[in-house]
Amino acid sequence: MKAFIGLFSGIKSFTPSWLIRGSFIVFSAATVLAVGFLAFFKPETNINNLKDQLEHSTEIYDERGMLASKITANKTEGIPIEEIPGHVTDAVIAIEDHRFYDHHGIDYKGISRAFYTNLKAGEVKEGGSTITQQLTKIGLLESERTYKRKLEEFFLAREVEKEYSKDEILEMYLNQIYFGRGAWGIKEAAQIYFGKEVKDLTVGEGAMLAGIINVPAALDPYDHLEKSTKRRNLVLSRMKEHRFISSAQYQNATHEKVALNGKQQGDPLKGRYPFYVDQVLSEASKKYHIEMDELLTGGYKIYTTLDQDMQKAAEKVYKDDSIFPKGTSGKMVQSGAVLLDPKTGGIKALIGGRGKHQFLAYNRGTQLQRSPGSTIKPLAVYTPALEEGYTISDQLKDEKMAFGIYKPSNLGGTYKGEVPMYEAVIKSLNVPTVWLLNEMGVGKGIASLERFGIPMDKEDRNLSIALGGMKYGVSPLDMAGAYSAFANEGERVQSHSILKIEDAKGNQVAKWKEKKTRVTTKAVADDITSMLLGVVKYGTGKNAAVNEWEIAGKTGSTQLPIEGLEKGVKDQWFVGYTPTLVGAVWTGYDHTNAKNHLTTHSSEGAAIVFQQLMAEALKNQEPKGFDVEDIGPLIEQQEKQEDREEIWRYWKDKKEEVEKGYQKWRDRIFNGTGQDGETDKPSANDPATHNEDNVSQPVQVKAKENTDQQIPVDVPQDNKDTKETEKSPPSTGNEKTKTPKDREEPQPPEEKELPKPPKDQGEPKPPKDQDEPQPPKEKPDEPKEPANPPKSGGGQENPGEPGGDD
């Protein structure tokens, strides 16, 4: 009907009224003829067992075909029609089907009136379905939306009226209809919204519940009180119009204050694994187009990829408050997590949040939209770089630089000039990552992310994507699905939770069809895995290590969007994998502000949650490793080279000190420099003044560059783990200061073999995550050209929204 009305809505302004009335007559006649025609082709449905069919629960089966959970709608705990107050049933009849006691299942006058009213208005103002038709749709028909089904609904409604009395039909309807917030039936709705028994509902409360039936989500009084109250008053108006209540009752009820139940009690999922079941229902509704009310009442059997042991392990971990960050206000820090099979794409376990579960509420495992921080680096930068011919040992620029108006920096503002790629990944360095993307071109990073299945917006096309800067963001499911390609030789299988769906009769109505995407080559995937193994073994992800298991993964955190706060982050991430399991964990607040934010980085928060989650999930499995290059020897070689360079720099500085001392003594001897640094005027006959061979040339000491570097306001500036202690060479105990005699020119000390400077004692601590600085919040009209323009299309035209910090 909506499509039909939409066709005429644009021309109704110039359509003659006689034509509209004619269409109304034709439609009415066609409806009667269609129902009569269908009588010769009766649908094969048993009307006699309607009550039994209404009481079927939908069942959830795990990957082994074992029953894991049941979805019930409180159908077996209904209430007899005799215990429902008259003003409650009157309210439902007034707004849903005021001719309920006059028709025989189909209200031809109501259908015609609704068609005429809607056609004239150019939009849907009224519905034509009777209470009997709605009951038939819930209990007897499939979910497909076709004209055939609508005709079947007409016919079966008439048959139901022949089999059951009006009161029986109304009782079944009131105990089965959905009222929102997981409330199926009037009894549960009264408890959830008002905390009352049905018999205690007032006229106004009964009218509000009757009004919700039309669009439960949009008319939920907890979220939309104004709309719900307006709808209640419309119901009361209809009750007055049809003489169910008097004018005085109408006035009292419309002025009645809405007193909602503050506890919002009720959870329709009586069975286990509620967050996983939420995902199953959502996938069945969105992917396979089965209406939610039918999913919960139609007696479906849904076979899934659920691993009950892993789901139990995940729920156990999420009940342990001690492993989660504390935040700043004492308010519970939220989190979401997904465990995924990289070979099949099947979701093994899922957590949508901490605390009490609410039916089909916000699922942080699948519906979250947050910047992924540095966890995006392997996807957006290092994978396409390896594909372009870079190697994990290639040197990347690591120095303070700007790309137009975008000025990323490393944690603490420290730079080494150049670093090998694997070190940039292991230490989560920001500037080399952005520099590399700029060299390749932003387009290559965007194309890579699309292959990984990361949802993108056109505004994400800028250099800040290298550090996770996105307009909308990602969920743990998005990130687990993307990283699964690394564990599956470069191939990504689309994530899913449903294998097949059968209806109450055993007919298969939906089946999963595998969808694979070749994201990158096996060689590139192996190189990424080598570097990500290094993150957990040697870098920022050490807290994610699981005993006896090889874990490859990446930390990520994002900057606080609050000026004046120097410490803390908005989001924490860890995404990692073994050869058989991928896990993604996010922690943070749903609404971050000055009072509610995280004070630690991902290596100290999300990585710990990930470690506990994987340890529990893999507890009963045989450890497996990766057949990839061990990056350890490269790191050891790099450390030896850095030690040699450190020794050279130390003695080079000492040599400069000796030369300065030598020059000082020479100046004092030949130029008459005093103790206070004042120089006596030399005589004209002073040979040091005129002998060109002996002219004292001052040593040119280059002024030390200013190394004060801007530190992002969102990261702690005091990084004790990275401070270096002052080094000095071993003392021999025989050193003495010599004084010149008879103005003889002093000689420099004899050259000896340079000993190594002493090293700091104690085992070094793992580096902290890098925190990505953010591009400016306000975008200039004409940004400057990049300091290092990309080779092909990678210029920074306009930085994106704040990216990630890691």
C-alpha cells in the first residue's frame, strides 16, 4: 500500500476528486474479488492449532548442532482475558481495530477507508489490518512480504474467526503482541513500563501501552516520552470518539502524569549468551529479511557458528572487574570483544558490553563506531607498502616534520632520523608511518582498507587515516574480520554468525554462502605477522602475551578530544591473533568527557583484557605457532648497531671536550686569557699574533639544535621508562690536572683504546604505546603543500577527524 500511495502522492494535488473516489470504489471491489478468488486456492495451514503455533520458541544451536539458547517471549505466562481491565482492551480496540466486534476477520470498510484516507493525504495515515489479521500474521504465515502472503492473510483471518471467539482472539493477541523493550504481551509490558500488574493499570497507562503497539521503538516512553504521550492522547481521543470513555474520563486521563517504572525491568531472553543471541537476531533480520517479531515467536531453529566454551570463557572474563581500566570517575568503563575463526569467518564468541544486558540494546562488539588508533597501521600503511616493494628492513624517515597543516609526532617528541620498518611497527612510531603513507599516496591506503572490509567515508581520504583518524570508525567485529586475513594467508572470509535457519515446520529458509576476498598475498601477510609477533614479544603489546602461544597483534589508543587534559586517552584497542583464532577488544566510555575518560594506554588496558580473554578461550587447545620469519635476529642486530653508535657518539663527545680543553689552555698561554675569561691585549711583538703557522684558530663548535619538541596534550609527558641515565667512562683513579710550565704549549693526551661506556643496569622495560597527535580540529580553507609530497596522489589536502593515539 505504501508503494501505491507513494505513486499517487506526487499527483494528488491535480487529480480530480471524482477520480480519487473512483479509485476507492475499484480498490474495494478488487479486494473483495481477490479474497473470493483465494477461497479456491486455500493455503495449507491448520487453523485449529493456532494457539500451539503461537507458543513456539525460537531456538539457537551452536556450531556442533547442540541447542545453546532459547528465545522466549513469555508466551506461556499470558493472562486470561477476564483479568484484563475493560479500559485496557477498549484502548487496544479503539486504536487498532474499532470495528473488531463487527467484522468477521476482514474489515472491508476499514480497508477502503484507510486506502481513501491515505491516497487523499499522499501518505500512510491509517492501517487497514484488523486484530485478527495481525494475529494471523504472527502465528500462521511466513515472513516474506508478497501480495500472495497478503491474500493468504485475508483468507486465514476469516478462517480464524470461524474457529475462535472474539474474546479468544483478543486474548491471544494481547498476550503475543510486541510492546518494545523486550516486552511480549500486555502482562510483561505493564511490568516493564509501569512496574504494575495489568489489573492495576490506569486509563492513561492502558492507553499509552495500546499506543506503543504501532511502532514500539519510535514510541518508547523511556526514549520518546513526548511522542509517546501524544500517541496516548490520540488513543484516548479515539476511545472517547467510539464511546469507550466519557468526556470527564478523557480529560482526567489526558492530564494524567506519566509515572514510568525507573527499574526498566525485564529481559525476554530467558536462555544463555544474550549478546551473541542479539547478534544472531540482528543478522537474521538484516541479512535474511525476517521480521523481528516473527524471529521471536515463529519457532525458528537458527544454526550458528557459536563456540559455547569460548562464549562462556568470554563471559567469565568480563565478570572480572579487576582486569579492566578504572577510568577517572568511578563509573564503569565499557568494553566490547569478538572472537573469530580466521579460516571460516565464523563468530565464535561475542561480548557487547559490561554490566546488565538489555535486549537488543547497544552491542559494542558489533555496533561500535570508534577510531581504531594505531591498530589500523598494518591495514592502511604497512600492507600496501610491502605490496609496493618495501621490505620490513627498509629505513623509514623518523624526524620532526609537517605534511601541510598536519604535524604528527612520536610519543615524547623523540626521533632517530631513520628507523627500519619493523621497528616503527614494534614501537608504534607515528611519524615514519605517516611519512610512508605520504610516499605511497593516500589512495593506496584507502584501497587497502576497502579490501580489508573497513567501512570508509569520503572524508577519511587524508593522511590522518594512517593513525586511525576516521569520521565514523569501526567495531571490534570490523577489526577482527580485517586481521583475520593475516592469519589466513592474505584471504578474508566475510564475518557471520548464522549457518542456516529453519522455520517451525523444518523448512530451510536461509543458508550462509561463503564470501572470500583476496586482500593481499601470503608473503605480505607473513611479513605483517612477523612484525606483529614482534609487537607482542618485544614492543608495546607485551601484556597481551599468552603462555605457550604465539600471539601476533597491535595496540591502539586515541586522543582525548578535550582541551586542557594532558593525560589520558579516549579509546583503547588491542587486535591480535593465533593461527586459529582472531580477537579484538575495545575499552572506553560510551560518552567520553572531562569526568569520564581513561588514564592508561592500550598496552596497560585493552591488551590485558585481550590476554585474559585469549588465555581462557584457548585453555583447552593445543598451542600452535606461525611458520614465518622470526624477527628476533633483526632486532638483536639493530640493538648491536645502536650500541656501537652509542659508543661512538660518547667518545666523539669526549674528543670534543678534550679539544675544547686544549683550545682553552692554548688561549690562556698564547693570548693571555685570564681566569675570569678576560683576555689581556697582546703586544705587537707577540709571535702568536703574527706567525701564521702558529695562529690560534678557534675550534668551530656547532650550536646544539633546539630539541624541545611538542608533546601531544593527550599523553603523559613524564615517561620514566624511556629516560636515560647519565653515562661516564670508568675512572682509573690516577688522573691529575697538569699545569703548563715556561709557557710551553701543552700536548693533548696520548691516544689509547677507547673503552665502552658503562651501561644502565637492570632489564629495560617495554616501550609504551605511541600516542598519535591529532590534526587541527578546524580545517583551513587553503592548507599548505606537504613538506614531502607523495609519489602518486598522496598529498595532504585536508586532514580528517581526530585520529588514534597509540
